[in-house]
Amino acid sequence: MGLLVLVWVCAMVAAAVWWMGIVLEQWSVSYDDQPGELADLKRRASLALLVAASVATAGPALIALVAYHLRLVRTAAVFLVLTVVIAVPAVPIAVGAGGDLDPAPAATTPGPPGHCMEHSGGDTRCPGG
């Protein structure tokens, strides 16, 4: 059990350091005029935040499951409660970060106007009748 907890804590620290490195890189790039690079960094930061929220929530759930299978009921209950406590803020954060990863909808070309337009030459009839 101790090894699982150690792996979970190390994974959380690694995900947090990854996210923080990207955030500091964003801060550095924000002083330059490179919107493409800033957009890429925002996408990478969202991915890192999604991974961090997932690791923070899935880790105690996995530990609770293993503890339950080892018949460590109290340990399983503690980590199950910890999973719920962590999931309350982590799930909305993960949903927001996942929403930032979705590509923007493709720009649509405007269709024909929905009203009659006057044409050159004095013709005031609507096209098509």
C-alpha cells in the first residue's frame, strides 16, 4: 500500500511540475508577439491540467480498490473518501481543461442574404423571382 501511495504522490508532483513549467513558459512568451506559440502553450497547459486532475482523482480510487481487495476495509474507506473530496474540485477543472482541448468549430462561409438586394442597372426585383 505504501508503494502505491508513493507512486500516486510522485505522479501528482510530476504532473504539477509539468503544468507549472508550461505556465511559466506561457508567462515568458506572453511578452513576445507570437499568438500561435501562445495558443499552443495554452493547449499544452490544458492537457497537463487534465492529466494532473485525472491522476489526483484516479490515484486514491485505485488505492482504495487495491486496499479493499486486500481486505483493508478502513484503508479502503479512507481513500474512497479522499477520492470524493479530491474529485469535487478536480472534475470541473478536468472538464474545463478538456473543453479547451477541443478544436474550435470550423468557420462557415456566409450563405446568400435572406432579403432582396437591389442590383445594378435599376432592377429592383429579387433574384429568383
